[in-house]
Amino acid sequence: MSIREAVGGRGSLADLPVVALVTYVVALLAWLALVYRWLPMPGGEMDAPMRMSSAGAPEAMALSNGLSGVVLYLLMWGVMMVAMMYPSSVPLFGLYYRTLEGTSRTGKAARVGAFMLTYALVWTVAGVVPLVVNAVVPIATLADEYTGFLLGGTLVLLSAYQLSPYKYRCLRYCRSPLGFLMSHHRPGVRGAVRTSWEFSTFCVGCCWALFAFMVVVGSMNLLWMALITVVLSLERVVAWGERLARGVGVAAGVAGVVVIAATLV
């Protein structure tokens, strides 16, 4: 059976809610871990909880605590990415499951699990970027001294990327993953890992500017996390997602210019 026939068929539809249920449960647990602070913080328990929601604070704490701080930060970042990205990835995981028609139940579970874990791993590795940026440019210090310029500049950067062609190339893969799965599907667990790794890079390419903004406003700021989750989810799953992405780009550009102008006055 071809991938197109498997996806178009109805044989596996009864099991698809299981894939969705597992994804939503994992995402919910990730949100609970963040809200109730079940994870060890990069700076240790003695740091004031409110500081963790400040711009650049988690990254600065992680870097100041050496390897253990970096590892804890990446753990925290990975859980954040699962919480924020998994809900809108249910269609992707479901489509991948459908391509496994004819595989045993155990084989399906192993491959879907490998696909989902690899997706989370790529997003966890992406957490290295804000750490490197903070090692070169201390965001926490800039946020204290040049709040307007930092926020305004990040909004302008977000606007430029949201309106760029590369954003829409990546977004179209995220919105319609079937074509990618058909052309990049590989057999076995190793194939699931490779396919997920390649697809996940497009997801990072689609959303990185939103997460750059999140780091500037505070990567542990739960309110901004929730708002950004709603935006990136709608971009990916609703019919008017591309128009929303452009609207966010325009709004971010206007807001960025206004913030910078107000700072200069």
C-alpha cells in the first residue's frame, strides 16, 4: 500500500485518537511541570521565582552555574517546547501514524514514539541558541539598561522574519506535512528518527523568531508562553493561518517602531 493510500484510507482511523490523546496528555503534563515548577531551575532553588520570568534571567542563571546549569536549562527548555509545540503537532503525528498501515501495533508504537521523541529532541537542542546569544550579549543586562531598544529591536526582527519568504516556506510544511511525509518517509525506527529530524528543522525555521521574542520578554514568563503558543498553533492549524502570520508580522513591526521611537523621545 502506498503512503497516499494509507493516509487516505480509513483502516487506522480508530487508533488515531490514541495518538492525539497521548500527545495532549504529554503536553498537559509539560504545562503542569512549568506552572507548578516541578523542574529544578538552572540557578537552583535559592533564586527568587519571580526572577525566572525576567528577560534573560534563566539563561544568565544557567551560564553562571556551569555545565549543571546548562543541562537544567536545556531540560527546562525541552519541556517548554513540548508544552508549546505538541498540541499543534497532533495532525503531523496522526498523519505519520497513518503512513504506517500494514505495520504491527508494536512497530507503530515504536516508530511514532521515535518520531515524537526526535521532534522534542530537536526543539531541546534549539535551546542552545539562546544560551550562546546570552553568552555573547547578556540580555538580562541589556533589559535593565536598554529595555526599549531591546524590546523594539526584537519586535522589528520578528516582523521582518514573519513577513519573509522563508517563514512561509517553513510554515507551509508545518501546515501541510503530507507532501513532506510522502517524499521523505523511510522505513523502521531509524527512518522515523531521520524523517522527524528533517521535518523538525522546518518547524524550528517556522517559529524561531517567536521564541526569540519570548526569550527577550522572559523565557519562563507563563503569560507570554501561553500567548505565543496560541499564535503559533493558529498559524499551523487554521485555514487563515498564513494571514495571521502576516498580521502578526505587521503588528510586531508597528509596535517595534513605536517602542523605539518612544525610547528616543
